[in-house]
Amino acid sequence: MSDPFAYETLSALSVQFDAGYALVTLNRPERMNALSRVLLRELGALFRALAVEPRARVIIVTGSGEKAFCAGADLKERQSMTEDDVRALLGVYRDAFGAIDHCPKPVVAAIQGVALGGGFELALACDLRVAAPNAVIGLPETSLAIIPGAGGTQRLSRLIGPGRAKELILLAKKMPAREGLGLGLVTALAAEGESPVEAAKQLTASLVNGAPIALAAAMEAIDLGADLDLEAGFLLEARCYEKTLGSNDRREALAAFSEGRKPVYTGT
């Protein structure tokens, strides 16, 4: 596709740019924004494009309509699949969610309605999660005789620890977002009557004008360090710090401090 942002014309996915934000919307409200093969492929391609798109300083992912952020896999599509088809589809999931995972820009899930199964796995691939007070989250796959297969067993255990992850996955728990806030699954709740997208913008307002190189380096150090021992983690942190040292943004921060003004970061 010559224009990586031509998704604005498609029914499955849309992207809009505004004042440093890229708003990515799953656009299948009639299917509760379920994840079809087409949608997943578009999502992966879109995030690879957004990773180098200067208009996007912060990326927000949400769903169309009020009923669902994303209800998970498109089970109607899944019914006609062979076992090999499902195996191949899991690879598409990993590719799409991996593109979100590896995006060097902050990614926020703005959750309304339900975020279940693959839908919550999508939210877990994001850096932060903001939810409406009445949102419902969970990984109920074991109640359908499968397991989370799009990274849920791995991302959830890294986020809240293996013990709590086993509790949620084995018991196929669905929980209100407010309970998820207490567990660290949800970063913040929108106020009553406030959209999760607006709440996500408020939460990340400082990041839109933040230092992109520093933000990317911090996320890299945290994400890659999770699998390292402490000494190896220190070495990784030093390598990531090095990326910020020669940047124009670091020099701008020092100049702005001495001049008593707000810094203007360019990502260089």
C-alpha cells in the first residue's frame, strides 16, 4: 500500500492525527470490534508506519461504539478455520501485537465497554491502559477450552506476577475496570461521563511535548530489562542512557532550564 495511513477509508481500522496524537480506532462496532485477520494485518502494518511517523508523538488505541473496546477474536470467522488456519492466525496476532510492543512511542489503550480475550491482550501490549468506570476486562479463554494465545500468559504475568496471572487466567475471571485499577492492570479510570480517549489525552498531555528519544530509551530499558538479571539490566540501562547523551533534546533541556523557559523537544 503506497499510503500507510489509507486506513481512514477502510471499515476495519481508522487513524486520525491531532496535535501530536494518533488516534487508532478499531472500527467494527457491529462485531464489538472483534479481531479479524484483516484487522490484525492492518493493525501491524499501521503500527510499523506510526513508529516513524513524526505527527504521532503519543498513540491512543480505542474501539468504535460504546459496547466494546474489543471483544476478542472474531469467533464467527474462527468457526470455519482449520487447526492449521488457527496456528497461522496466532502468528498474525503475535506480529500485530509485537509491532505495538516494539513501538518507540507511548501507546495507550482507551477502554470502553468490554476488553476480553484477544481484546485485553491488545490492551496489555500497550504501555498504559485508561478505562471507563463501567468497562470490563479479562482473559476468559480457558472457559472456551483454549488459553490466551496472543501474548496474554506472558504479558499478564510480567505485569502483575505469575500468581495473580494464574488466578485470572485459570479462573477465566472477568472484572470491572475499577478492580483492575487496584491490581495494576488499569493505569487510570476516566471520570463519570468522560470518554476514555479524553482521559487518556489528559494522562499523557506532558508526553506529547516530551522528549521522544528519552521516552523511547526509557521504554526500551524497562521492556528489555524485564528478562535480565540486575547486573545485565544495569548495562542495558547504561546503553539506553547513552542514546540520550548526544541528543539535541538533552542540550535543549539544559538551555531551557538555565533560561527559565519550557523546552521545545524535536526528537533529534
